[in-house]
Amino acid sequence: MIPESELIYYGFHVLGFIFVLAYILIFSPKYGFKLWKGAVLTALSYGSMYIWMLALKRIITGTGGQNIVRAFVFLPLFVLIYAKLLKLDVKKSMDLVAAAPTIVFAISHIGCVWAGCCETWLQVDWGIYNPVTGTRLFPNQIAESITAAIISALLIVMIIKDKYQGKCNAMPVMLVMYGTTRFMWEFVRDNTKLFWGIGELALWAIGMAIVGGIWLLVDYLKSKKEAKNAVL
């Protein structure tokens, strides 16, 4: 018989994917995508990211556990590949899929409270009881979920304001926002630290932020150059 804690844990994961499916069904047509293509694009991109995460865990030994944060930075590559295969506009595909992983994380990570995983080392009297440590810990899982939910909302507002033109800025913004916030949350997580209180997952997180930051900088310089040439 499956323990109740595991049922709740996986239940939140399923709920997370249901939320993403609803998001894709709502926003795919706004980009001019057929519903099945938007769904397949997202499923393949996220699925490939998950498989790559498992491979990275095996290669690196997984000091931070089985965590998809390792593969977030590779999401643009997978979206590029599958958008080309499905003959979809790459920039619009990037904007559409950008919020998917943060939506999944915002919902599914709540289940970690019941599983007792992804816990912090911060013990507080008012914290949530952790079945693994047998102590009351700061609810960092809930805090991280709220952070991901806020980022998801901001990304959705962004693509709505851009009027679904496919400006391709939602993906780098997601990498910067989620990378920086996840890097900060990693300091309170009870993961193996490599140096200065920084763990392996924190390095992946800051790597996301750096890639996203460079992406935005290149886009800014490119648009500035194009504007200058237009004046001339």
C-alpha cells in the first residue's frame, strides 16, 4: 500500500502538470499555434529537460538529490529543437514555454512538505513538522513555491503585454528571475555545500541567471544598434 505522504506528494506533481496544460490550452492559440502542437512542444521540451536532469544527476553523483533545477538552463535548447521539428516560430515558442517549468514547480513543490524532502536546516518553533528530521523546520518548500508562482505570474503578464508577438524575452527573464531567487533559497536548503555555503544546485541556479543576463544584454545591444541604423 502506498503511504499517504507519497500519494499527496505525487498528487501535487500531477496537479502541477494539469495547471501547465491549462496554461498551454489558453495561450497556444494566442500565438497562432494549434493546441496539439503547443502541448506537444511543451511536453517534449519539459520531458527532455527531465531526462537530461536524470543524466546529469548520474554524471555529477547528485549531491542535491533528484532536482530539475540542474536542467533549467538547457530548456531554451530543447524548445529550439522541437520548435524547428514542429515547424513553429522559435521566438514565439520560447515565450510560450518559458513559464511552464515555474508553473509546475510552484504547484508540485508543495508536495515536498509531506514527503519531508527539499528541507531546510533552519529549525523554528512555528515551522512545519518534518517527518524525516523529526523537527519543526522553516517551510522553505512553501516559500519556494510562492516565489515560483510570482515569477510565473510576472511572465504571463509579460507575454500578455507583448501581445504575443514573440519578442523572445520571457525565456531569458525566467532564467534570470528563477536563477537568482533559487540561488538565494539554496543557502537555507539542507544540501551538501561545496564552498562558502554554496551547493551544486546553487551553481546551476546562478548559471541560469548568468545565461539569461547575457541573453538580455545581447538583445538590448542588438536592438540599440538596429535603432541607431534606422536613424541613419
